[in-house]
Amino acid sequence: MQRRLGKFWSLVAIGLGAVTSAYVAPPALVLASTTAFLLSELADFVVYTPLQERRLVTAVVLSSTVGLAVDSIVFLWLAFGSLDFLAGQIVGKLWMVLLSLPVIFWVRQRDSLRSNEEARSA
């Protein structure tokens, strides 16, 4: 989203996601869910932003890893007062990051081809 719409709209989406999370989660989990979402997305944003121009795949992997760790720690701690299931949470989420990598490679290659075509036609 940040690459297509910019930082401002990415932050707006994070805010809307946090509000949505507050409305969707069961009342007992609203604080944990909303806080975990907000903090993890902001951590992801802070890591991704400086890296994405030069190293998209690295930016996605590092920012997603930081974000999923923050999300898991904050949610488990606030919701249950325990980190007993932290390893399972992180492993499950890391699988999703790994499964997304072919799409990220494809996006990066497509963007590179478009940039080269625009440079040639200018």
C-alpha cells in the first residue's frame, strides 16, 4: 500500500484497521486486539519505510517479522497475561510471510520493468 498510495494513506489504513479491530473483536479482547494491531503495524511501517526503495523483499521480510513479533507479544500478554503460545504464533505468522515472498518478487520485477520502459520512452 505504501508503494502505491504513499505514507499518509498507509497510516490512515493503520488507524482504520485499529478502529475496525476494536469493533470486530469480542469485548474482552478489544484492548489486546486493537493495541496489538496498532503497535505491530506501526513497527512494520517504521522498519519498512526506509528499506522499501532499495530492497523491497528485505523490507517486507524484516518489517513483517518485526510486526508479527510485536503483534504476538502484545496480544498474548494483554489478552492472557502469558506468552506461553508465543512460539506457535510467530511460526504460524512467519509461514504466511514466506508464502507471500513469490508475490513480492513478482511485484519488484514488474516495477523494475516499468521503470526501465519509462526511462527508455522519456
